[in-house]
Amino acid sequence: MYFKKILIAIALIGLIIAGLFANYIYGVMLVDNTAFNNNEAYIYVPSNATYVDVREQLKPLLKDIDKFDALAKQKKYVSNIKAGRFVVKKGMNNNDIINSIRSKNLPIKIVFNNQTNLETLAGRISMQIEADSLKLFEVMKDEAFLKDNSFSNATALGMYIPNSYEFFWNTSAIEFRDRMLKEYKRFWNDNRQAKAKAIELTQDEVMALASIVYEESKQAVEQPRIAGVYLNRLRIGMPLQADPTLKFAAYKLPQYKNTVIKRVLNVHKEIDSPYNTYMYAGLPPGLITMPDISAIDAILNYEKHKYLYFAADAKRLGYHKFAKNLSQHNANAREYQRYLSSQGINR
């Protein structure tokens, strides 16, 4: 009888311990531990982060960080940190949170356009992924990489086709650059290559001309007509005489640093630069900015016409008037010059 009582007591103690353990497990693993009001929150875990780094981001999001610590140690997450962007959803328990931040790295959409050079592009990208701007800029202008892939410092910006792309947040600078090379090759499919060959331009030359067209007009509907003007000039050996190239050349000079040229003057036409398309015939050595895809395709699908000139339209700002002869062009240009003067824009 005495032995039987001992067994019963042991069993009861076991049940109590099991109950307490179950309650502990329930509290640690299965109870909502989120402390924010939004539907979800994101944490960004850098490469080579420690558990302390992750804990600091999670602490303001959780009701009880100590219980999270206990389970993280039990599931060996503390020694197996994964880099990336992770979501913590409202109502998640500790087990759900650990499963999310351990194995569910979420991709992000990277978007870029209108970048004037590799340095500004690197800055734009560094705001969206883990890699910093200095490292991005360094790998973008790496001489060996450029040479191996038939780019130069002047044409390197053309490798980055402006669009939206899916990446993981913890993408490295080299991974980003190499992915962009693949996207560039994908963009220049057989169809686009055939169109470039038909107008007797290389891919780099198409990109350079597209950058000029894009600076001339942001109106996609007008870009093929402007492209047609420049291609007409190239065919007859006429200088491009593109005002945006003068601005590009000017901004490289110390006296134009931190200035905005609103009106191209004769003094700008005297700048001795390979980008001065008034002084030198043909295309400049590279891009003057990052063109949109619409401008690139405007070159490849240019409008066939006999226009050789165009000037900004004073009555439809953002658009242009086109002319087949110099006398009509001069009249259009004078009209726009009068408009600039009326607005007090003298330089």
C-alpha cells in the first residue's frame, strides 16, 4: 500500500511538472508575442550580424524579449543568423517569428532611373540594398570588369537599364553589378540588335544617342521624331548640335560647378570637349545621362521624316517645333528665345 502511494505521488508530481512544462512551452512558443499595431514589421539583418544585432531590432517589436531569447537558444537560432529582409506579422508567436527570420528572406523591388552618372546611381542603389555606395561605385568602374565586357568609363552607365528589378536586400555590390550585366544582355535581344545594325549604330552608340534624346524631351510620344532628326543629321554628316551635350561638357568645368544652366549661350559652344556636338561631328564618346527605355527604343524605332531641326515650343512647354529648313528653324528658335527672355532666363 505504501509503495502504491509513492507511485501515485510520483505520478502526480510528474503530471504537475509536465503541466508546468507544457504551460512554459505554450507561453514561450505559441502565444502572440508581438507588440506593434501595424499588420507587419520588417527587420533588416546585415551580413555577419550577431544575435545581439538581431535582438536589438526585435526588442521594440516584442512583448517579452526574454521568452524569445529562450526559444532562440533552444532552436539554435542564436548561432545560425541569416542575413536578409524579414517580416514579423502582428499576432505571431516566438516560434513563427524564428521560422520567419531564419528561412524566409524576402525579395525587394529595386527601382532606378534618371541617374546622371555611376556615382549617383551607386548612391541610389545603396538606399535600397545592403551594399554601400562606395563599394558599389568601386565595382561599377572596375577597369578589368569594364574591359572584359567591352565597356569604357564613358559607356559604363549604359549597362544599367532603368527599370524595376527583384533582389534580396543583402545583395552585395558585385552581385548587383553582375546581375545588371545579365539584364543588359537580356535587354539587347536579337530584335534590338538587328534594329541597331539596320541604322548602323553599335549598342553603345544607341545608348549615347538615346541619352541625348532623353535630355531633349521626356515626352515618349515625341522622342522617335527627335531621334529621326539626329539620325538624319548623322546620315548627311551634319553635326548633331545638341544643346544637352554642351551642358554636359560645361558641368565638367570648375566654373560651372554647382550651377544650373537654363539657357545655352554662344560661350557654351566654345567649350573644347569631345561632348561638344557643335564643335565635333558625330556622336559623343559616351552617355550624358541615363536614358529611359522609351528613349532607347525611340532610336531603334525612330520616325522617318525629313526634319533636320527642332526647337522648344514656347506655347507647349515640354514639346518641340520641327523644321525641314534653317529659315523656319530660326523663326521657331527666336520665338522660344523671346519666351526665355520674357521669363528673365538669361543664362
